[in-house]
Amino acid sequence: MNINNWKEKKLERIAVVGSSCSGKTTLSAKLADILNIPQVELDALYWGPDWKVNTDFVEKATEAIQQKYWVMDGNYHKVKPLIQEKADLIVWLNYSFLVVMGRAIWRTCSRIFTREEIFSGNRETLFQSLLSSDSLLLWILKTYSKYKKEYGLLHRTYPDKVIVLKNQKETNIFLEKLRKVER
């Protein structure tokens, strides 16, 4: 779908997808604010204290997906088909690898330095973020191409639902146009 063709669509449920550190949660928060609807951050549902996976993640996510209004961000395969089916609009942040990795490094270093709490009391540490096999930076290296390929196929499945934003300028234009649409 062209960035200009979504205006006629009802926007009650929006899914924001993309690689890790592409800006999904930030964009979701802005969309939720503009549309005055709830934001659902799948990472916050998935991760419990001490980086343990919440055993009721699928149940909580499914409950959120069934709501009438939401902006949901995340890439969790267990609930992805249901999210994409229910969404009125799927926004794919298809940013370059260099942008994504630059954001990841900046965000990670910033969170380590400030000791920012992410969710469920979790904080990023130097070891976990940069030196462990669970490193976010390694995760991006492993998954960036996979997500690019996977989300590139969304147009075939949902040709009238997907908007691809390739850089911050396109994202800013999209947000500005959304602010001007009468709701």
C-alpha cells in the first residue's frame, strides 16, 4: 500500500513490525498518542522479572489482540498471525542495517549507563548486552535479514494493509499525515 492510500482505512488496530531496534515501540507510542488508543508493547508482556519469559504471554497477548483498539509492536511468532489478521494496518519499519545497528548500540550503551528500567524491573547490563550469547547486538546480526525477508512477503498476504517506511523521514511524513486526518 502506498503511504498516501491508508487515509480511507479505519485505524482501530495497528501492528508495528520490523527488526529489533528499528523503532517499533517509539513509533507505537506516537501512533497511540495521536489516535488516542492503547499501546501494547509485546516485549513488556513477554518478559517478566529477571528476564524470565512470562508463561502466560500467549494468553495475555491474545487478550490484548481481541480488544477493539490498539497499537501493538513486536515480532513474536506465537501471536504474529493473529495480530496481522486483526490489524487494520501493518506498519513495517524497513530501516537499513546501519541505522538499526547504530540505534541498538546507542540505546544499549545509554541504558547501561543510566541503569534505565525497561519493564518488569529489568535493566540491561554490559555483560548481557555486549558479551553474552543473548546479546541484543548478536540477535540483530542473526535476525535482521530474516525479518527483512519475512516482512517483505507481507504484501502478498495483506496487500491492502501494509505500509513500508524505509527511513525516519518517511516515518515523520506518515506521522504528520496521520495528525492531519480527521478522526
